[in-house]
Amino acid sequence: MNPDVLRGHMDALLLSVLEREPLHGYAIIEALQERSGGALNVPTGTVYPALRRLERIGYLASEWATVGGRKRRTYRLTDAGKKQLEGERSAWREFTNVIGGVLRANAVSR
Amino acid sequence: MNPDVLRGHMDALLLSVLEREPLHGYAIIEALQERSGGALNVPTGTVYPALRRLERIGYLASEWATVGGRKRRTYRLTDAGKKQLEGERSAWREFTNVIGGVLRANAVSR
DNA sequence: CTGTCTGATATAGACAGCCTACATATAGAC
DNA sequence: GTCTATATGTAGGCTGTCTATATCAGACAG
């Protein structure tokens, strides 16, 4: 998939994946891969900065944990994050309607 | 709509709007507004450079015309552009399936 | 005949955010 | 001991969208 086509949708993806349960960065990457049927291979250089940004904004909160000798920073949705996720979902619907509508304008009718 | 969420989809929009008939930049902007029900207000600083880029790549060709004393550069799809548009459409479908799928993962089932 | 609006094209520079590449470290398998 | 999987992180590049600005012609109000 074209690289920066994800631009502007990373937040929605991350928040969505954290809705079910708190996860650490590495597990988030795996979850995205899994849920997309392998289509989403988001690099660590994208995910970790994004998670920090979302925490700074207040949509996520994190805690350190040590599991099997390895350190993990586990992120969870805050209340603001849940609210934001709803916003992201409706923005996504509007976005796909608008762009999809324009793209279909010629292809379908006529 | 969030500004740079269009990133990576401008090409598809421009090619799609030019599929029906050749248009000049200003008319393309109006056409996008019209077809999106007013949702797409793409600034000239986005459209004109994008059109030039698409011409440089070979997806568009342009000619100057003078209508009522005003100069217009009219763009039309090349054969490569038509082919590219098909590619953009299927990429769009895949894109929406993948992201939409992840976003719906929690919202729907369960 | 001046000012302002619409139509029309264009460029420079800012900005955001995704990506590549790299650095670091532990656990477990072999 | 070396390799792979697990795990987090930063620096810098890239690219394309946006903001702001400039220019010009015609129309039309006043």
C-alpha cells in the first residue's frame, strides 16, 4: 500500500486497536497486522512517536511493566481518547463518503 | 475535514474529475466542490502544483486557451492517466477495506 | 475612472507526519 | 557464542498539502 496514504489515519488506527484492551507498542504493531490480514506493516519509527504524541495530547496513558525480564510500556485509552475515537470513526465515514463519492461519480452513473 | 487527510488521494481526485471532460485548474476546484457537496475546498496552492506534477509524470497533458480575454490551461487525461485512474480506484477500495476493517473491528462484533 | 468582486494561474515557504535507518537491550533456542 | 524474536526509542529525510501572497483581466457599482 502506498506509504503515506495512512497520513491522518494513524491516530484512528492506534486508538481503535487500544479500545479492546491495553497493549504495548510492539503488540500494537502485531495487532494491526493481524486485523488487516497482513496489509498493515507499520514500522516502529511510526508507531512509537505516534503513541507518545497521543499520550502528550491526553488520548492515551501509559505504564511501565516488566514481563519475562523485558520492559514494556503499556498504553491504554483515556476517557478523552474514547471520545476522540468516536470522532475519528465519524470523520472516517465522512471522509470515505466524500472521496468515494467523487471517485465513483464517473465510474457508476452514465 | 482534517486538512492533510487528503494526502495521497489528491491524484485520484484530480484524475477522476478529468475523466469526464478536460478542464482547467479553476474549474477543477469548482467541480470537486460540487461533486463533494461542498465538503472539498481544495486551495489553489494545492491544485496547481499537483496538476503540474501529474503532467510531468505523464498522466495529464495540457494546452493553453484564451476565453474572454482570460488565459486558461486546460488539462486532459492521457492514456497513461486513464490507466492510472483505474489503479487509483482499486487502491482506494483496498485502502478503505483495510482501514475500515480495523476501525470496525471493535465497534461491530462483540 | 476608481474600487471591488470574480475568474484564473502561479510560486515560496511553512508544516506535519510518516518512513528509513540505526542504536540498544534481554530472552531463549540452537 | 550466535541468531532470532521481543521490545523501545531517536535522528533525519522526504513529500505533499496548506498558507500567504502576487499578478492580471473583465465586469460592474458608485
